[in-house]
Amino acid sequence: MLKKLLSGLFGQGEASPSAAPEGEPVSYQGYWIVPQSEEVGGQYRVSGWIRKPRGEGEAMREQRFERSDVVPGREACDALMLSKAERLIDEQGDALFDEP
């Protein structure tokens, strides 16, 4: 039990967000929203990617999208991720790809 507690505190044994399977991409105003809900303790954390194609033959721009929200089901989590990502795109547009 102590080992499980310590591994939880230090992130060992937890699946990383990149290990979660990506959902079906959704097109929104020239962006691609890709849900990648991370399972955490039987619930799902709102996370994924916002991507936007550049020019022909250039790499796609992308921004990781993670929130602290957790939802009991994957479908509900993906739907919440889509609505939050759409709002972020509406508010920030291409500025969300700017370096901090």
C-alpha cells in the first residue's frame, strides 16, 4: 500500500497522457481537435490536442490541451474536451500556438 501511495505521489506507474489512445479528430474553424482522455482512477481527465495545418508540406502546429476536470465516462469526457477546446479556439485563435 505504501508503495502504491509513493508511486502515485511521484508519478510512477501512472499512464502518461501520451499513452492514452487518441480519439477521432473533429474539425472546427480550420483547426483539428483531437480528444485524448486520460483514465485516472476509474474516471477520465479532459485532455487532448488542438492542431492546425500550416502550408502545403509543412508540419502541423499543435498545442497540448489539459484540464483538471474529471468525468466518469470517456464519451462525456471527450464531449467536454471538444466544447472547452472550441471555446479556447474562439477566445485565442492562432495565439494559442505562441511561445510563452
